[in-house]
Amino acid sequence: MLDTTALHKAIEMLPYFLNVLGIGAMTTVGLTAAAFVVAALLGFCLALMRLSRSRVLSLIASVYLEIFRNIPILTQLFILYFGLTYIGITLPAIGAAIIGFGLNGAAILSEVFRASIRTIDRGQSEAAYSIGMTRSLAMRIIVLPQAFKVAIPGMANFAIGLLKDTSLASAAAVPELTFKAKMLVSETYQTNLIYFLLAMIYLILSLVLSHCAARTERRLKVVKEN
């Protein structure tokens, strides 16, 4: 039998729930954006190191990838937020989360970038060398603009996964979306409604990211055709 009293109470508290979860969603979006920037910049550098003719640089990048791909992200967050305090380094929760997700994501995006660069026909680079371009200039002018377009789907998939993975930051007391939901549950015991709203917010954010990525890809395709 439907408990109308509980239902009315839940409806009355809905604006409050949405307000609190909205604040958490803003933190989640900010955390995702900051971590994505760190991951993209570092991942691009790692990709170039993997493709470098220098064995030392390639080895350093390979070791980095093996470490960060094989240690769970939650463990990395705990090390950054809790573990570093034992050597006198204290990071704020949000800072530890940005660094943790950024370092972990760099290992993923580096492979996306490396694979994208390798899809570009070597003949284009060789043609650039034949007209006097250096390897770095050919990479910057010829290869990378094309590789970026190829990398967009992989970057979009990573961004969506990162958005959802930021829920793990609640374990390090980052006041993001999932953390706010847990607080509301412990405060009001409206478990079903709160977690339903949580799921819907994550779904909406993921769909927005997917739409933006698809739109960007279509625009680049149109520019290429023109």
C-alpha cells in the first residue's frame, strides 16, 4: 500500500534535494573539467614520449602507463589524500582528486593520442620531409591536426567515463554529486528518491557530453569536406 504521507514529504523536500544535488553537480563538472585538462596535457606529452626515438623517454612513458593503468584509481586517491600526509604533504580533497584523476586519465588518453597519430599515413610525413620540414614541424603542421580529429571519439568516451568515475572522489570527502547524495540520505532517509535523482543527473550530464562531442565531430567533418 502506498504511503501517502511519505510521498507528500518527499515531494515537499524535492526542491531542497535538487538544490543540494545541483551544488554537488557543479563541483562534479568542475572536477571533471580540471582533471580532463590535466589528463589531456600530460597524456599528449606521454604519447609523444612513447613515439619518440629516444629509448629513455619511451621507457619512462611505458613505465608510467604500466603503473597508473594497473593501480585502481580509488587507491591512487587514497595515497594522494591520506598517504602523502605521512611525508608532510597535505593536499586539499579537491586538489588530490584533480591530480589523481588527471594522472590516471593521462595513461588512458596517451594511448588514444598515440593510436590517433599512428593512423595518419606516413606518406604525408615523408612528403613534408621532402620539402624541407623538420620532424617536429611536420608533426605540428601535418600530423597533429588530423590526429586530433581522429582522437575526438576516444576523448569523448574518456570524458564521459571520467564524469562517472568522479563519484569515487566522495571517498576522499570531495563534496561532489555522490557525496552530496550520501549526505542527503543520512539526513532525510529518502534513499530511493535521492538516488533516483542522482542517477538522472549523471544521465543528463553524460548525454550533454555525448551531444557536444558528436556536434564537434560533425563540425570538423564539414570543415574537412569543404
